[in-house]
Amino acid sequence: MSFKVKDHFFHKAKKEKFLARSIYKLEEIDQKFKIISSGHTILDLGYFPGSWTQYALSKINNRGLVVGIDIQEINRTLASNPQVHLLQKSIDEVHSIADFNTSEFTMNSPFDVILSDMAPKTTGIKLVDQEASLLLVQKVFLLLPTLLRQGGHLVVKVFEGQGPQEFFKQQQKARTFQEMHFLRPKATRSCSKEYFVIGKKYQAINH
Ligand SMILES: C[S@@+](CC[C@H](N)C(=O)[O-])C[C@H]1O[C@@H](n2cnc3c(N)ncnc32)[C@H](O)[C@@H]1O
């Protein structure tokens, strides 16, 4: 049986009208590493229900844009904000910037920031879940040359394991980003195996 404890961060999110307690993970990351600025264009992968989108919106200050995708049904309230563009889509269906376009929306330049809080449906089998999480991370990295601008930033969630450790070591060696940081935010549940990787200043030229 799985259940979610209504802890301090759950109540804080409810009180502050955020859609999920995950907001406090991104807030801590952003306060530490200065990822999102006014006017930025942000891609929020696995945005649903939308607390990271809410946070990003508050930081881009009536300028900039947040594009979110998730396999879940679109959060219509959030989508009604003119600075938000949401799509019901899997990362597997994204190959280029044009995959975010619709009849009312056109995106033609790479994003300033990519956020990914995507998590696979967990099975409880550690190695299977780790592998599924790593696959999502690898898809994000494969898309960087088309979706992230030179000098842009990335925040990506991953489950602990040997595979991710090796993968990120390779990325550090390849200097994909000028800086790479690893953080387990305070709002992470104690039973969770997730952590976040923060890539600052994408070196598109190297790839
Ligand atoms: C932890 S939740 C994200 C919470 C969100 N950051 C927030 O603050 O409200 C993870 C999300 O990843 C989404 N997801 C999982 N696999 C995905 C995929 N292949 N493509 C897009 N989204 C995916 C799930 O549907 C889920 O909504």
C-alpha cells in the first residue's frame, strides 16, 4: 500500500496556494543556483499538476513564457494564463522545438531553461525504477542540442543509482555544462531516492 504523508511542506503548499509540495524543491534549487530570471523562456517537462510552472511564472515577471508538457490531462486553469502553454504529450513525442507548436502557438527559438521533474510510474523494484528514471534523463540530454540555448540552464530529477552516477560523470567529462551540481532539497520526502542535477551554462558548442 502506498500513501502520502501530509507533512509541513504539504500544508505550506496548500496555505500558499501552490499545486504541489514539489514547489519547495525548485525554490531551494533556484535560490541556491540562480536558474530562473525575469523574461526567461522555460520548458517544464512533467509539469503536472503545475507547482513548478507556478513558481517559474512568478520568477519570469509578466515577461517570458512557460511551456509545459505532461502525459496527464491538461491543467486548464493553469493553461488559461497567457504566459503558459501546456500540452498533453510525452517526452517521447518531442524531437524538435516545432513539436510544441499548435495553431495558436509558435515557438521558434531554444529555451533559456529546461526543468524536468518527470518521474516514471514506480514498480517498487529498485533497479527497474532507477533504469526508467535514467531513461527519462537521457531523453532530456539527447534533446538539449535542439531545445536549450547556448549558456542555458537545466534542472533534472533522477533516482539514485550506479547508472545515473556514471551517466553524469560522462556529462561532466564532456563539459556539457560549465557547472554541474547535485542536490537533494529539504522538501524531498525521507523515503524518496530522488535527487536533482543542476546544469549551469550549457556548452552547445561542445556537442
Ligand atoms: C512529480 S510529478 C511533477 C510535479 C510537478 N513538477 C509540480 O510541481 O506540480 C512527475 C510528472 O512527470 C510526468 N511524466 C512521467 N513520464 C513522463 C513522460 N514520458 N513525458 C512527460 N511527462 C511524464 C508524470 O505524469 C507526472 O505528472
